[in-house]
Amino acid sequence: MVVAPQFAEPQPPPYVPPIQVEPAPRPVSATSVDIPAAVFAYENSQDVPQVVDERPGTAHAVLVIERGDSPGTEFRLINDDSTIGRWDADNGVFPNVDLDAFDSDAKVSRRHARIRRSNGSYYIEDLGSTNGTYLNRGRRLLPGNCEVLNDGDEVIVGKTFLRFQVMH
């Protein structure tokens, strides 16, 4: 009697679990951790940008969280135009005042408001935020309309209360 050879079914390779990769740390806004501006060396002195009015990285005003997550946190305003919002690298949103880590309820829009300095005066503008921007607990600011912002004014974005202070 002829017996057909028995073939073993191929066995899959032994299971090897995937390599566990730690998630990359989320980028943090330099304003939220008070990191000084980067300084680069220039080969030619003609390449050095000219600084007008103040040293690079010098704050001219500050926003301080008074009510919300982490009261007392300060955000130094360095640029003449400073945006307030939440960091969103996927969509290219990098606000100067990044409230992402201080807004656990996500009531601050990614592009929430802008503070502008012009000729020594300050202005605030809502950028079409979902939950609004309020100045000194008044009416909600209309998107696109600039309001004068004075030293000591209270700014409310979402559920976060900020105090605006001019550096003297």
C-alpha cells in the first residue's frame, strides 16, 4: 500500500509584539515656559537685523491668568501683534499666548483674540472665537472690531480671566 506523504501546514512565524514608542512630547509655546529668544551668530555684520526701539525678546506688556487653570501664570508680550489661542500644529496655529495647557475645558478658540500695540497704545480684537472675548466684564467684543486696551484691564477669553499689564 502506497501512503501519500504527509505535509505539515506552514506555521506562521512566532508573534513579536510591536515596538512600543513613547509619544513625542507636545510642543510648548515659548511664552508659556518663558524661554528666551534664540540668538544666532552671523558671518557678516551686514546680515545682522537692525533692532528698532527695544532689544529682541524684551516684553512690553504681560497677561496674567487671574481665574482659570494655573492662576498667576504670566505670558510676556514681545511682538507688536500677539495672538491669544491654543496651539494646533496640525493646522499651523501657533499663538504667542498659548492657553492650551491652561484651558482644560477647551473654551479658548485656536485663534481667539489679538492684542496689537501701535504708537504706544494697545488694542484688542476678537478673531471670530466661539466663546467670545470680553473686556472688563462688558459686552462681548464684535469680531474684527478693535477696542482700546488699557493697563490693568481684565480680558476674558473662554473661561480664562487674564489681567493686562503694561511693563514700565
